[in-house]
Amino acid sequence: MVTEFVDGLTLAEVLSGLSFRMFARLVCQGLAGLEALHAHGLVRGARGADGLLLRPDGTVMISRVALGEESRGKDPESDMAEFRWLLKQLGAGLSVPAEYRKLLDLVEGRKLHEAARYAAALPGMAQWSAPLHITMLGPLRISDAMFPRELPSPEVQALLCMLLLRHGRRVTSAELARGLWEEPPGERQAAARIEDLIPELRRLLPPGALVTLQDAYALHVPDVYVDVFHCEELLGATMRGPTELRRALDLWYGDPLDGVPGPAAAATRDRLRALRLDLETTRDGPDQGSSEQDTAPTIHFEADDLTGRPEARITLEYAVHEMLSRGALAAHRFDVRVRDNGYVVHTEPGTYVLPVLVAVLRGLPEVLTGLVDPPPLTVTFWDGPAPPPEAPPVPADIQVLLSPALYEEFAASSAAQGPQRFQPVYEGGAADTPPVAWHCPLSPAAAAPEPEARDLVRGPFITRDLRRLGIPAPGRTAVVHTRPDGPLTLLNPAQPHGDGPPRHVTYYEVDLTTHQARYLVSLPGSGKGVFAASAELSWHVDDPVAFVRAEVSRVSERLLDHLVEEAARITRRHPLRRAGAAQRAVNAGLRRWPVPGLSVTASVQLAPEGAALPGPQGAAPPAPSPAGLLGDAETVLLGFDGPMARLFSANAAQEAVLDLLGLVAEHRGPDAVAAGWRETFTHPLDVLRAFAHDPLGPVLRERLDDLELRAVPHAPATHNAVPLLRALHAPGRSVCVVTDACADAVHRYLRPYGTLPLAGVHGRAEDPELLTPHPDCLLRALDSCAGSAATGLVIGSTVAELAAAQRAGLRFIGLARNATTGRQLREAGCETTVTSLAPLLEAARSL
């Protein structure tokens, strides 16, 4: 007889935590095992749970077989009867989803074969979605089916990792003590301390997952996801190709088990570090097609002209050696060679040059301050087979140029938190391709000017994880980012890192709000006369990627210079007596603007010099009053959520957010739901905006439709909303309701009010990308009642609605029922706000 030792736990040991998943496996796999025994003339011959083993992966095994005298009087029929009795006993105390009650009914009806087929065909039976995701290839992370979980105390983290890495197996208290503490206490004291940790660990795990045995513990969660196991699976004997190596390395996000205490965690950390080093060595070996010469970094110190300037050459040579010394580069690892325009430092393959880069950034300007007239200097750190590109022209005495690989290394270091900011360099200016290099301008310390601020753009900044940035405020901010090896990209909050793991990323924040300016200028006429001109400019960023790519500063100056230049070409063809015709020609001729990614509108008024301009002069005009705006409006677009009702309370909005994020987790797994999203998303529309460019967008929109319809009966009305709607209606004036909610929810809400004088209700479009601040909804409403932007008015309560109105050229009244909303609206450019609908109702009734 041959026996085999199989790791696992007996069914009897895990009965207290038996789940429906385990029960379904027992039905189909237990019956299959019995039939295999019977086909070989054997019987199980045991009662109850005896002889049934659960392997660490959840597979059911029959571990005991009746042989010899023990098998007398036992046959396949009695085996089946005992197995059916066991299933009935287990099913009686089992929590079974209502849609799967049929499985218990089949067992009760003695239809075991049909029950086994039903269990095997259950959705996800072959691969259940993991109830827990636990990752260790970095700081410990734990998440459930929807959200990240709060980590337990450090000792419980260590205990969890020990049991998890021996999942489905017994671990004695003595083994646990040796893994938890450098100097474990006595046997009894150690057992007591471990027992004190167990309640906290149980709260973290599904019911019954932690099995208490005699002087031992075991963890049994067959469907748990562990990144260490995933990595080992990728590196199986038959699967170690380049793709698997890359996917395995992508699982790492830091130092394994960083911060988890205890000898066991330290040993695991060392093992995983060695594994990672082995993987990187394999990936970067000769099979990858690179040579040692290709990976040897070089450092170029190149000046524009050193001819006849011995003082400059001596100072530069001193600076080169000083930087190498400060960077702690060993003398045997580099060779300095003289060139006509400077020096080249050749290093050995694998030399770590980041300390030299830091020394250059922090100390080179100071070393060169002794030169009276220093030549422009470019310091290039390069490690690629191709020669470095030409550095871009910048107004600085010194600039540093990095290869993409070295920049990625710099971005991942603490040195990136310093004041120096690198900008991408694109081949031929094509910013839709990955950067070929990164550059940073420096200047001598004695005369270092303040860096020129870029209008509407902040950055570049560096972050280790784009998810930490949260969700940009709609209509106010956009985030544009690039990796060292990727082009400029607009942040996709749903998948900020695409399909890859979090990495260090360079990003910019772009201001999307509307900006305005008014200028008084002079423009030439056709003779010797001059027109006096009043020019009003309004602009906002509508393509953040193109705007960042253009690297424009002093936007208003460039727009004004362009306006004056283009307008002058037109006014030169008109005499002063035809100021009206010149004005129409100028406003019609201002079409193209010199700033990519910027939407610009301009209005120019002309008069002969010395004559009064028709528009207001001097100080900026006061903010328009609500009564004045209503009096001039022929079309009023009334927002729904805020001005008319509050569809979701704060608590209801949070519940709706969780519902939508649960749908994301259901389709993508728990890892798709970033930590902190529950706090970042305060309204379900935030979730929909975040997934607007994602294939899940339409699915989330349909779910939100249902949530909004269910919220209508509980939505409180805004005081004076319906009276205002009736008062606004007058001959020659149309009133529409506009909203980012679904139109059906608005119709259901308005139904109890009977017939209202509405020209239409315009809800969100099927495409989530058309939510405000996109003006789609407002433009649809205007078109439906043949209105024009010049005589249109929006009454709204969000910055997104304000931004949509600005982009559509519509005037706006903001309803700010609290100080925070009022501040946000004013900062976004809202000139007219009210704290309630009462002043609007009074103004509408007086018209």
C-alpha cells in the first residue's frame, strides 16, 4: 500500500465557517470522488464528515477509504445515502442565496447527480471572485469586494501574513511565536498573547475563515487573492517568458511587507527581495538584446564656446571633478575625457549616477558663480544607445538634460521633492509621442531669477500614485500627466495608471475657469487718423493637453498682442467716419488665436479717437443685478438639482456613490476601486464623470438612472421653486429645466404639480462625456425653444453648471445656499449670486 501526505484541513475542522461556496464544491466534487471510488470497486464507508479533506485551494478530497474487514456490509448505495445525509445536515444550518435554493431542494429530493451538475454550473464555480484581496509585494494592503480595509495592529498584520503564507495548513502556537517575536516568551505566555490577537484578526476575515485547533491555528479562505501566490503562478516552470517576467515585476509596488514586524516577516521580505532581484537580472540579461556598452551612463558637460577662454575651461574642469566628488563616484568607475567644448565622463556599466545628478542640481550654479561671463552650459546624463537630443533653447546659463530612464530613477527618489522641475523634450515637438529626454534650466546662484509662471498651469509636479490626487473639480481643474516613457495624457480618474501598476508620474494642474480682461487701445485708420478701441477678451482652456504642450506664459499679453495686430490689418482699410463698418469687420475677422488648447471670444468697439466709446469706460462695470439679468432674458434655463429640489441628501448621495463603486468592483474587481474614493466622491455624478471615458460609463449611467428615480419620492423641494417657475413664464419668455440627472426623474418629480409652463425638460445625454461642464444640455435646451445665447440665462448652483454656461456664452445666476458654495462660484467667475430664490421670485413678479 502506498500513502500520500496531503496538506489541508478536515471538513469537521471548518464546519463552523462552512460557506455556500464550500458547500457547492462539496456537492459536486464529493460526488465525483465517490463515483471514482465505486468505479474501482472501493467504498468510502464512513459516516458524517470523517475522511473528507479540504486542500488549501478549496478542493475536496476523500482521504479515507474502507478496506478489508472494514468494508464488509458497505456498498455504493450506503455511501450515497451517508453522503446525502451529510449534505442535508450541512444545508440545514447554511446561509444560501435565495437564487440558489434549488441546490438544497435537489439534495432534499435525493437527486444528487442533478444537484452536482447544478452546483458545477453555478456562475463563477470554476473561479469564484475573491472575497479578499491581500497584497504583500509592498506595504501590506487588504481590500474586500468593494473597498480597501483599514489595517489591523502591526502584530496582527504579522500574524495574518504568517497564516496566509501557509494558507490551509496548521501552524502551531510555537511556530507563530517564533515568527512574531525576536525573543518569544514562554510557551504558555506566548499562547496567551497570540490568543489576545485572535479577536482582532477574526474581525478582518470572513466568518469561519480562521480555524482554531489544538495548540494551532489555520487560515482557510480558498478564494482569497494574494499577489505573492499570483507572482509564483506566473513564474511556474512552463511559464517563464518575457511577458510573465514583466507581469510578475509589475506586481511589485514597494518593499515587500514594508513595516510588518517580526522575524517571519523579515525572512519573507528577504526572500521576496531576492526573488525580485532574480527577476530583474533575468529581464535585463543578454537575452534582452542589450550590451554592456549600451547601459554604461555618460555625463556630458558641454559649453557653447571655450575657445580663448582659459579661465572658463579651468573653472569648468574644477566643477566637473567637484560634482563627481560630491556624488561619491569612485575613481575606478569613471574616466574623464577632454573635448573642445567641455568634458565627457564615461562610467562603467551599472554605475549609479543619481548622486552626481543631485550634486549638479544643488551645487553646480554655486561653483560657477566665480566666472564673470560664464558660457551657456548643458549637462547631459545619458544611458541609451542613441546619442542624446539637442537641448532646447532656454533663457538660462545652465540646463540639465536627462534620458527617460534616468529621469524615472530621479522621479522615484527623494531628490524629486526639491525645487528643480524637469520638463519633457519631444522629438520634433511631437508631444503625442513619448519624451526623448527631460530638461531643467538652472542659473548661477548669484543671479537666479524667479521662474516664469505659466498662466493657467501649475507644475510640473511628481506623484507616486495618481490616485492620491483625487478627482479634479469639474469645470475648474484638469490634470495632465506623462510618464518618462509616455506622451502627455489627460487624467482618466477611473483608470489613472491604465492597466499597469502605480508608478511615479509627472503631472500638471490646468485651470479650466473662464478669465476675462478689458483693454483700451488705439488702432490705425485708413488715413492718418486713429480709432479708439475697447476690447473685451474672454478665454478658457478647452484642450488641456494641447495647452500644456504649448508651454505658453503671459496668455493675456499674447492674446492682446494678437488682437491688436490682426485688428490693425483690418482697420487700416477703413476711414474714421466708418467706425461701425470697421467694428463689424474686426469682430468678424478675429477667428484664429495663437494659443493652442485655448477657446477665446473677443468683442471690440470702435470710435474715432477723442470720441466717446459706446461701452462703459474707466473702471470695470458693476456685477449685474438678478433683476437686470431676468429682465433681459428671453430664455431661462433653470437647474433642477439645487434650484428646484435636492435629489440626494448627503447620506443618500454617499449611499449612491457606494452603490456605483460596488458596480465597478463587480465588473473590475476590488482593486479597481481606489483607496479614498469613498471620501473623494461626494455625489454619484462625480463617479459618472470619473468614468465618462471608460467602457463602464454607460453601465454606471443606467444604474444611476434607477437610483435617481428611486430618490424622487424623498427629494425635498427648494422653497419658492415652483412659484418662481410660474412667475418666470411670460409672453416672449421660455423656461426650461436643465439637469445632469436623468429626464425621467425630473418628470416624475414634477408630476404632482400638474401642468407647469415649461418649454421642456432636458436631462443628461446617453454619453456621460456630455455632463456639465460640457454645454451640451444647455445648448439642447436653447435649440429646442429657438433661443439665443445673447438673451439666455442659466440659474444653477454648481461650478460645473457655471462653466457650461460660460462656454455656451450664457449669463448665469448662482444659487449659493451656503458660504462654501458661494466662495466656489465666485472663485470660478460667477458675478451674480443669491442665497435663496426669494429675490429672484420678487424680481420675476415685478417684470
